[in-house]
Amino acid sequence: MSVGQGNAGEVSQQRGIPFAEPGGIPLFLDLYLPDATENPPLVVFVHGGGWKGGSRKSCRLSWVAEHGYAVASIEYRLSQEALFPAQIEDTKGALRWLRAHSEKYGYDASRVVVAGTSAGGHLAALLGTSGDFEKLEGETAAHLDQSSRVQGVINYYGPSDFVRRSGYHPAKTDEPEGGVYRLLGGPVQKNLEAAVNASPVTYITKDDPPMLIFHGDRDKVVFLDQSEWLVKKYEEVGLDVSLEVMAGAGHGWKQTAREKELVLNFLEKILRNK
């Protein structure tokens, strides 16, 4: 574990904290803690990479620590290491671990916003809709007395419905090189139950947390329809959801002032206006 300082000493970083070793695979997380805020609210970030790559070190929301939020950027087993549901089990396990260790590290985990990009957006959305759903809990990191329910989700261009996606994007879902194929261990059309179980839309209920979604209108990796469909399903049960379509953006973009403003407003609403 290494410790460093952020801008002008405003943020302390604690990197490489081990939190679990499921199946003999060590998992780590990084913490960004604002120096000037006592017991800051917690944001959990889940990296992207098609469930087969990426790194906790690529934390899109580490900058919010400068605004008084603690940020934990977590790891999970990749698809070549374990098939679904290992990835959501590890995400839930990381959240439970973070709640169990809140006093040690000095943040408030009573209310949590989870965020993620791409595959991490999928896991963030799935975490949000399947809070305390026993069949997806697993035993990663133990602390099963802690809740895996979050109070808000920030989803960057994550897929939401693998069965629907297979109907118009089979290269990702039903061909061996596709990320979803690798995640499930086979094509969606021959693994429909697993595809349903892995889809965030499956678990939507009236008590799910508010969700802020970002998606580029020129995304060729995860089509915008996946976020529009998630919004539709959220709205059908009267949930709080907002979709910010990034004009001209593909699968990822350089952060904008508008994006940062929306993120901070969302965090303020969920984590500070209790």
C-alpha cells in the first residue's frame, strides 16, 4: 500500500489496499480522502474494460475528493479469471468491506453513491438495482452483516439488458470475441437465463436508488439504446432517473464542465441532503 498527496495536500491517497482474495485472486482498492472534510460521504467507483481489462487506477471520479467526498476505486475478478456472477459478487463484497471499515479510514458509508464506466457502469447499475438481492451477494470479502444497497448510481454508458442487446449487437453478445460472451462463458442466445440474471433491468423495483446516466450519441461499443431502455424501465415504476446524452461523443470522452456540474449536483442531492 502506498500513500501520497493530492493537489496542494487537499487529498490523501491510499493505494493498493487489499480487501479480498476470492478464488485465490487478490483484489485491491484505492482510497482518495479529502483532508479538510471530517467523515466525508463515500463514492465507490468501478472501472470499465469489457469485464476483461481496465484498472482501478483509472478512476474517472477521483477529482470529486477535492470537493469533500471520499472515493474508493475498486477491483473485481475479470472474465478470464471467473465468469459472472463473480464480478457483481466482488463489487458487492467491496461495498460491504468499505462499510465495515468506515471508522478505520474515516469516511461515512451510511449513504453511498456507486459509479462506473462501460463494464463498470453495468456493474454500478446492477449493484443499484439488485441491492441486498441474496442470489448475487456471494461471499467476497465476507462482512455479510453489511448492506450492499446504495443510495445513488452514476452510470457511464453501461449496458443494461443483454438479451435486448443480442438482438441488434450480436458481435458483443454472441460471438466468441464479444465481451458479454466472455462474461457469461457463451453466447447470450444459448445462455438466456444467465443473460437475464446479469442484466440490471431485471431487478428494477420501486425502491431502487436515483440514477444519473451519461452516454454518447455516437457510441459504437455500447449503443445509446441501452441507456434509453434503462431510463424507460426506471420511469415505468416512477423512479428518479436522468440521462445526459453527450452530443458527438463515442464510447468515452474528455470530461466536460457540464458533466462535472451534473455529477456534483447529484452527489450533493444524494449524499448531503439527507
